[in-house]
Amino acid sequence: MSDASVVAPVIAFDDFLKVDIRVGTIIEAEPFPEARKPAIKLKIDFGAPIGIKKSSAQITENHNPSAIVGTQVLAVVNFLPRQIGPFISEVLTLGVPDQNGKVMLIRPDSDVPKGGRLY
């Protein structure tokens, strides 16, 4: 994770548009004990045409796997897949640090259609 006290350099709006951030619904969540840092394996349904994607998320401090199934989250869906131990993470699930620096998922206030793009 990055240092919150350092502001990222200015980018062009077209650079922001290259990052495809979509809303999806967590349909499965389970502990990921093989990960180096505590994590949860997620399956997230983004609807058509993206479908169901897998993600490893370091959210164990603030989120229980059984409690987040059915929750909508935001994720970057156009990064290259990343090998995390024996698991391939296909999307980057987004979060922000709480007052203790532990990840809190970013999610809409109410249900929205799956696959909606952040703008």
C-alpha cells in the first residue's frame, strides 16, 4: 500500500479513463491462509460482459468472509492477472485505510446494477 501522506503526480483525464473501475457483487468469500499477508479470496460477479472474476483482498481486519457475501464492491477490472501464491487474482478490489491503516472496502451506499463503471 502507498503512503497516504504522499500525493500522486498529476495525470491527464485520459489516463484516468484507462483504469476500468466497475461494481460487482461478492458471490463467494473464503480465507486465504496460503497468502503471505492475511487475505480473503473473493469471487465477484460483474454481470455481462465481464462475468465472474477472482480477487485476493487484504481485508481480514475489518471484514469477515461470511458477512461480505452479497456485498457490492468496486474493483479495477482491466489490470493484468496477478499470481498470489497458488491463486490468480484477476481484479483489484478497492479499499481505503481506516483510522488504524486497515483496509475498508469501497462500496456503493445502495445496490446498483452490476458492471456499472465508476465515473
